[in-house]
Amino acid sequence: MNEPRLSPSAAPALWLVLFAAAGTFALTMGTRQTMGLFLSPLNTATGLGFASISLAFAFGQLWWGVTQPLAGLVADRWGAGRVLMAGVLLVTLGTLITPFMTSTLGLVLAVGVLAAGGAGMAGPAVLMAATMRLIPAPRRGLATGIVNAGGSLGQFALAPLAATLIVGIGWVSAMQALALLVLLCLPAAWLLRGAPLPAAARGPLAGATAGMGTGAAIRTAFAHPGYRLLSAGFFVCGFHVAFLATHLPGVVASCGLPTQWAGWSLAMLGLFNIVGSLAAGWAIGRWRMKSLLAFIYLVRAAAVLAFLLAPKTGPVMLLFSAVMGLTFLSTVPPTAGLVARFFGTAHMATLFGLVMLTHQVGGFFGAWLGGKVFDATGSFDWIWWLDIVLAIGAALLHLPIREAPPRLAASAA
């Protein structure tokens, strides 16, 4: 099942792989990140209340994380193609049937199980691993930044498109149009179908888990202090990202601004996330990845504090969205880079998938608590203050991480 490394003459194929991975992430992530625009119409149509609908979205955050290590395990063993194809079809199905769900359980099934699970199968754990196996180690940072930027580009492009479609053809047709758009990912699943490379082709640090079974690799990972700290920090990232993705339109509405500002705020989040993702990929190899992560979390804390103190006007909302966009998913390239540095790429999809699971546990609480706090207080202020505390805590968590594989860390101790 193993495939040889591409020859230098086949180098353009590497960029085709990057385009396929980034494009898949753009459509699956972009569709998920526009779902906040449909929260209010869903509430009006079903009368379930923001807390109940937020629960379905929150379950989706959690399930997106649960599916990633499972999908990663399958992709590590048998290649990414079938996993990605199944994921794309599930995203399409779940999004298509969401408008017909009139109960919390129905929304949990459509949004939380089918669409979110499919997006997890076609998510960063599988996409990053598939990309890293085809990219030489010195270029992996920029490559992961490009793939990650695809998700941001999808949000930037699809958020205003979704807002325009909601106004023009209604929210039901708009959601179903987005569902059909995801099918464009199917050719990418074929391009990314390749199986893992031989361990010898993955570079000198790949031996940390190369030759191990999946269970042994997972035990090795959880015995590594840096991996545990990285996972804890990514929990905080998930809390921030899911809260913004789900409730930023509600934040805009609570400030008394028109719906169009919500669409453009999400678009700014996505646009500047492209810049942040590419900058983070470029910075890997120039900065310590743990220092880069600590810096990103501190910027988030400062941005939220400034937003709380600023007047809530449209330009302020766009500026805040732009700054948060710079940090939104720029954590992914250095986090994936640290997992690869710790353990190599032999079990990359599984081990990064487990880190993504902690991210999505945080996402569950970010999406769910946002709705609960707003229903209880009529404001999001308590969540913003919690965001600040968590961001500072995450910055501190990354400082003790040692950027070396387990065997090197052990020999240096």
C-alpha cells in the first residue's frame, strides 16, 4: 500500500495536492463557519430557543472533534481518499436536511452528527497528515499554513455569499445551495487518496513512533508532557473559535447592527485568518512554535479586552473581527508542527486528530455556553471575560513545552 516519494520532476503535483487539500478545507470549513448566520432563522422557524439550537451546534463542535482521530486512524492505515469522500457526502446530506428538522434531536442529528461528522472526516487531521506525507520537512510549516488558509478562504467567500442568499432566496434555499457546493470537493478526495509513505522517507525524526502500532503510538503521545500541554492549550482555542463561529452574528445583533454587518464580520474573520494562517506557517522554523502559540493567545486576550472597552459600531466590529481572524486558526500550523516534531508522520492523522478532539471539547463549551449565557443575561459579556482568562492561561501553558521528540527529550533530561 505504500507509495514512493514524488520525484523532483513531479514537484508541480505537490502544489496540486496543496490545492486539493486547501480547497476541501475551504468548502467544508466555510460551510460550517457560516452556520451561525442560520441560527436566528432556525430559531424563528422552530421556536426551540437559542439555548436548544446552540446545543445542537455545540454537539456538532464536539462530534467534529470525535470523528477526527477515528478518521485519522483509518486514513493512516488505508489512505485518505475513501475517508474524504465519505466526509464530503455526509456534510452535503446533513446540511440538506437541516431545514426540515423541527426538534432539538433532529437538529443534533443533521447539524451535530451528519454535517459535523462529515466535516471532521474531511477535516484538518486527515488533510494535514495527507499533505505532510508529500512535503519535505523544511516546507511543512508553510504547507500546513496554506492548507489551513483554505478553511479561512472558504469562510471569507461563503459567509457573504450565504448572507446574500438568505436575503435573496430565503434561508432554506441558501442552506441547501451551500450543501450542494460542498460536492465540488469530491475530485480532491481522489487526488488525496494516497497511502502513507515508508517510514524511511519521512525524515530523521520520524522514528519516534515509526514501527509502532496505533495503541503504542497513542500511549507514547499521552506520556509526553508537551503533548498534554499542547492539547490543553488547544481546548482553549476551540472554546474561542466555536464561540465566535456560532455567536458572532448574535453579538452583532446584540450591538444593534444590521444583519449585513454579521456577514461581513464573518468574512473579515475568514479573510484575516488567511493572513494569520500563512504568517504562522511562515513563522514556523523562524520562531519556536511554542512561543508563537503563546503570542497568539496573548493577542486574543488583548483584542477581546479592547473590544469590551470600545464603542460597538460597525467599523469597530470589523476591526475586531480582523484582529481575531489573524489569530483564529493560526494556531493550527504550529500545533500540527509540534505533533509532527514530537512523533513524526507515521501516526500523524491519529495523534493530531486526538489534539483536535480536545479543541472540539472546548468548542462544545464555547458554542453551548454562549447560548446559555445570552439566554440567562441577555448579553455575551461573561463569555468575553472568560475568553480573556482562558487566553492568558493558554499562553502560559505553552511556555514549558520542550520542542523535541520523546527519545531526544529523554536523552536531554
